[in-house]
Amino acid sequence: MKGKMRVYYDEEGDYLEIRVGEQSENYGEEISDDVTIFKDETTDEVVGIGILNFKKKAKSSINNLEIDLPIDIGLFARTIE
């Protein structure tokens, strides 16, 4: 999946969501307690992940948090004029 990465965090609900690529019709599939992956309805490609109770799962500090996402992200350098 290539495209922009959007990160949304709702502090009150303690919910983190990360989406990659253009918005498309998608569905969620719970892969473990409070963790949902979102897949494109047409391609079945993973387009995002949602984590409920994120801070609780991160155990106090998100400064050193590492999460393996089941997606590939294409990064490239762009010249800005």
C-alpha cells in the first residue's frame, strides 16, 4: 500500500487509528482484543489499523513504543520548491 499516512488519536476514547493510502470502502477485521485491521473491500489490501485502549497497551509511555504493522509503506524523497 502506497500513499499518505494519516494518524488519528482520540485521547478521551484512548483510540489510535493509522490509515495509509486514499480513502476507500473498507471493512474491519478484529485480529486480537481491541486491535482491528481495515481492509479495502475491492482488493482486500490492508489500509489501516485501529487500537482501542492504546495507552494502556503501550504501558505508560508511548515515547519508546514500537508496533509492527501488517502493511508496506513506500517512502520517497520529494523536492519542494
